[in-house]
Amino acid sequence: MHIANSNSKPWQAHLLLLCSGALLPLAFAPLALWPLAILALLPLFALWQQASPRQAFAYGLAFGLGQFGVGVSWVYVAIHVYGQSPAIVAVLLTLLFVAVLALVPAGFGYLARALALRLSIRPSLHALLWLPAFWTLAEWFRGWFLTGFPWLNLGYSQIDSPLAGYAPLLGAYGLSLLVALSAALLLWFWFGWRSRPRRALLALPLLLLLWGGGQALQQLDWGQAAGEPLRVTLIQGNVPQITRWDGEMIWKGLDRYAQLSYEHMDSSDLIIWPENAVTMFYHRLADDYFDALAEAARASDTDIIMGVPLLDEDGVRYYTTMMSLGSQHAFYRKRHLVPFGEFMPLEDLLRGLTAFFDLPMSSFSRGERWQPLLQAAGQPIAASVCYEDAFGEELIDFLPEATLLVNGSNNAWYGNSMAPHQHLQISRMRALETARPMLRATTNGISAFIDPRGKVYARSEQFVIAALSDTVQPMQGITPYVRLGNYAVLGLLALMLLGALLPWSWPARQTRP
């Protein structure tokens, strides 16, 4: 199947890919135009199909620059506005970050073509099996290399599409594979229609089966109720990010969170504050602040979960945590830290270069992987802090025991950008994968109640003070994704790659472009 236009000029191909990559983020929140995730891949897969390894690298790089240049442009806001770095420094660091991310599709494009030529993969198998598998492997690699950055993985864009039905089975990476496979089938139909129309027509029932299967799977219930529904309140203090380390504003923020909590204690079983609701170490506030809150919570038969930094007993290490007060006093220590924001890679080299690398409390320690679950409102809770809920394979460590997912986030770093909307979409995927409700409290929005099907049924506005209350049904049970994690989709990828190497591919050897 020859699908690339060999007459196109290199600059035209690169411009096309830059534009198609830039369109891809529109498939994600806030616009959520999910069909674009498939359509944006078509030019890349078409040009990769007949490219040399070097050309494949250049094509992947152009696509990645467009994808991440638009999709994670909000990094500039964090570095310049809240990291207080000069605009030119923020631009350069953002461009560097985008370029590094773009190297992933470039590198895997090179690897896919180099191996395909060396192993003489049939063009049809290369298009249908090889390219979708390598795209998904590239996302998986990006999700763990150098602590991982799984933002803008294709699967998240499908939270509202029929493919979402596969999430409890295969997780977000499985949905990415199905998006890439859908793009490959469309190309197979479009370009194969001219030469082998009967074979090309096979793509249509395969697409119908793929998408119809997802729609059918959405009718299944993967979990069961665990106990009685709870009344929960999410507190969104909307304290300006720029004042996090200002002494006077810290106390105003603490008073705001406490007052909003006191107002809802009698009507709530559980109250949740976000990450960075408290920016002073726990021990400095234990006697004068937290003890009073805990006593009031117990008197109202209420529990509170909140974000607070914790200094270790050794007086050296400190952690970002979610702490429970009320019936139980315990801490969940964040396990997956954000590079540069919470710990400093190459610290000796980077400290002092710019204000962003010298932020207060940017040398947190990592919590242990296996920690006791927080207990609140009579339920075992899987807690995560901000960026952690982007890693579904880590969240399932707490399942199936946990009946609720709780995420406390500080999205104030990113201002009025795409990031808070993209993050909410990621949180929805975690709920759908695990068949658990997700309770998401943020500093300035978007706080939300998400049901076990990944649907938002109550949410706050951004940049307002809010106390969002609703009813939540704890859930139990185990989905295939909770049981197998990413091993299921990695197994599928292995089968696809091996399938392209089976004996039927041997007689027809490709010629090098």
C-alpha cells in the first residue's frame, strides 16, 4: 500500500505536519473535538509509510513541534508569571521543553522505519500494525522516561467518544492504540480503494466493529456500591498563586479555608481541600490551627482531607502530602514528584540560573510507593496530589481496596490556559479506568465531582471562591485495567509487532526509498 506523495516538496510536507500536529491539541479539552485526534494522524502516517528513517525522524519532529508547541504552551505561564523568570528566559525554556518532547515521535518514527526496512515488513502490515504500535510505544515511553510526561496522550481525547468503553479494559494507552489503529484503517481504505477496492472495503467493517464495540462496552457496569452515599464538600479557596509565600496572605488563606469548612461541617461527611491549601509545615500549625479543626470535625462527625507540607522527623526531608483530620489523623506522601517544581534535576548546575529554579519548597522528598490508604468518612481512599493522577498505572496500586479517588491539585500555576481543562480530562479517565468516583479539589478551579463512568456531574467555575457540595456513592469491584494495568496493552503491542513479522511478510521485500 503506497500512500505517500513522492512528488511533494520537503518543506511542504514539514509544514503540513507542523499544522496537523498543531491541530491535535484541539481534540483535547477545552474544545474536545475528539475526531481530530484521528484526522491529525493521517498526514503523519501517510508520509511515514514510504519515508527513509531520516525523513521519518524529520516528519515526526515537525509533527511533535506542532503538537506540543500548542498543547503545552501553558508551561510559559508557570515559568514567567508565577516562576517570576524574564519573558525571554521563559520563552527559551518553553521552546526547549517542546523540542525535547517532539524528539519522542521523531525518534520512534526513525526506529519504526529503520526496523521495517531492515526486517522487510510488508507495506500493508507496516501501515496497519507497525505504525499504530510504534506510536503507542512512543506515548508509553514518554509516560515513564525521566519520570514521565503523559500529557496529550491520544487516549485522553476520547473520554467522550465511543472508544471510551475500552478504558476499563485497556486504560488510556489502549485508547491511544485504538485511535492510531483507526487512522491506519482510514488510510488503508482511502489509498487502497484505487488499486484493491475489495481489500480496502474490509477497513469499513473493522472500523464499525472497533467503534461499535466501544459503544457496547459503555453499557457495562464494572463496579458495585460500597456502603451508603456520602455528602462531600470540595473547598476552592482561590488564593492567588503569587501570594503563596507571603506571610500575611498565608494566614488570610488559612482563615478562608477554615471558615468555609466550618460552614459545611454539619452538612458534610467529608470535606476536601486542595494541594497547597496550606503552605506552612504541618508542625508549625499543629497546635494552634489543626487541633481546633480536628476537634470541630469530630464534633460534627465529619472528616477533612487537605494538602499540607510535612517536615520529616529528621528535620531535613520534607514531603507534599494529603492529610486526613477527624476520625483518623494520617498522611499520604506524594510519590510522583514534578521535575523542577518539586525536585531539581541537576540541582548543582541549575540552581541560581533563573528565579524559576529557586522557588521555595522545590526540593521535596518522594513518598514510598506502598503506603496505607487514608481512611475518611468510613471509606478507604486512594489519594493523589496534582500531577500524580496523570499516571494511571500508579494510582491502581491502591485498588481494589479504595472505594473513592481523591485528587488535590494546584492549577493556579497555569492561569487561564488549557492546562486546567486538560487536567480535568485526565482525572475523568482515572475514574473511568477504575470504576470509582473521583473527587477533585483545586486551588482556583476546576474542582469537580466525577462519577465512575468518567462523567462530570458537578463542577466549580475557575477563579472564584467556592464550596462545592454534592452526593457521592463509594464503589467497589475490579476492572480489567485495575487487575492488569498497562500489561494488557503492552501485550497487544507485542502481538501487533510480531504479527508484522510472520512468514506472510517474507515474500514481498520493500525497496529502500
